Amino acid sequence: MNWDRIEGQWKQRRGKAVHHWGKLMNDELAAIAGKHEQLVGLLQEKYGIAKDEAKRQIDEFKTIVGQLKKSNANLLKLKKTSKKKVKRTKQTIPKKK
């Protein structure tokens, strides 16, 4: 997942970022609006880390977001499949009188 997509969906991803970096506040993340370089600076400021480390953490976060998105998509597919199976099963079982 590239950063442009994360930036475009920043409102949805902001909660995950708050969870990932406990020292960052939701309003701070809202203010940067997903801008990569601003997030790097904010991480450096809050955690006292080097720019390279901040970028590494952001890359890790990007990977986690991508994995969560895939996992959610798989769960939705599974849910749809199980609903179809339940409907078919209900149609084939004769009702008792």
C-alpha cells in the first residue's frame, strides 16, 4: 500500500495511528492530514528519535495497515460466502407440518 492511498484515507487510518503510536493525539494526527513528512517530524518530536527511525516506523505502520485491509476483505468474503450457504441450506430443508 503506498502512502498516497493512506493519506487519501487518513480519517479512517487515524485511529490505527493513535493506537500504533500512543504518544500521538488524535487532534495532532488530524492536523497533519496524513502528510508523510509532517508525520515524520511529529514522531521525531514526540519520541525523540532520528528521522531514519521515524521513517522506518512509518513503513512498518504502512505494512500493518495493508495487512489489516487484506484481512478485513477476506473476512467480508467469508461472511458473504457463509450467508449464501445458509440461504441454500434453508431452501433445501423441508418444513415440518
